[in-house]
Amino acid sequence: MVEANPTRTDGVPSRQMRKRGVERYNTLLNATETLLTVHNDEDVSLAQIAEGAQVPLASVYHFFPNRNAAFVALALRFNEEIYQLSIQPLTDPEPQTWQEMLHMKHARAAAFQNSRPAALRLFLGAGVSVAVRNADLTGNARLARSRERLFEAYFHMPFIPDLADRLEIAGASMDGIWALSYGRHGRITEDFRLEASAAAIDYLRRFLPEYLPRKPLTQKAIDRIYIPIEQMAANPFAEESGR
């Protein structure tokens, strides 16, 4: 991952950065997102980002040595937004089956990406850079491990070896179908969203029983869903203790 200034691995400026620097950093990311909403990534330059943010070009170089560094930082910010959305509990109504839970979660994620065209371009576009892709993979690994805890919060779970890895593979298959939808339609259509969810669920049926009994949702279980980004940065593929 490319970093021009001390930032956390979720793309949020670290405490070492002063308030003014944080504000400028976010202003630059906002400008980058606006540009990627209407332009391909290869058509966006640091000069355009500076112009959109109404700051001197030298200020952009202070944070980002090149445009790909800005794209990576924006991808990390999107990852954090998607993660925060994904760990929110489903309570109105609560899902009664694991299949319903995944459909609800996938619908939320698709709606978010459709509302942020720059996120669609970064994650599903044909010109995704290796650095952006790696940032996305780390975000997916974190999301899969939290989703395992989401299952445990809602259902009485049997022991399933490597469930987080299975959830990550299911998510990758879904992303592939979403990318196909984006390539054809410029968005994640509902038909493709349903097909992607069906593919992920069918894959998980190889490991999960068709029916999982529900259990009461508790605040303790909800609180456990969150995984600090620092834990993933240390070892994104480490197995959880006790599993």
C-alpha cells in the first residue's frame, strides 16, 4: 500500500496528522471521488485533484506521490464505510434464516456501491490497479471474519472449519458477478445482485446446513462482530483463536 503521510490502514489519517492536515486529506479524497464519478481512473491526474479540491498542487504531493496513491486511499475509505455498514445488525425485521440474512446484507452493500459510482469504478472496473485490489482483498478478509461472528450472533452454529475463509470465497464469487453487471450496465442491477447472492449461498450450502436455528440477538454478540483494522493489518489471514 502506498502512503505519503502517516495514516491508518483503513485510510483514515492517524493521530499524528494535525486537524488541518486531516481536513485537507479528506478534501482531496472528496475531490478524487468526484472525479472518478465521471472519469476513468487513467483520465484523472493529480493536477485535476488539486483543482477539484481548490488547493495548490504541492499540497496534493504532500499526501499522494501519484494518482494511484490517491486511489488506494479512497479505496481504503470506501472499505471502511462498507465495513461499518456491513456490521450493523439487522433488526427491522430480523432475518430468520442465514440465507435471508445474506440476501439482506448483500442488498445493503449493492445499494451503497450503486450510490457511489467511484466505488463501483475502483472495485469493479476493468482497470483496477494491484494496490487497489490488495486494499480490497484486505477489506474482504476483515469483512468475512466479522460475518462469521454475525452468523454466531444470530444462529446456533455447528463447528465449521475455516468458515471465515468459506465466507471470503463466497464474497469473491459475488464480486465477480457484480463486476460482470458493472461491465454490462454500469451498475449492480437487481437481477445480477440476486444471481450473485444465489451463487454465494449455493457455494456456502456445501458447508452450512440448510437450516440453522435462531437464537436471541444480544448486545454482547453485536459488540463482538467488530474487528479492529489493526488486527487485520498484523495478519489478515490469521485464524481466530479458539477456532
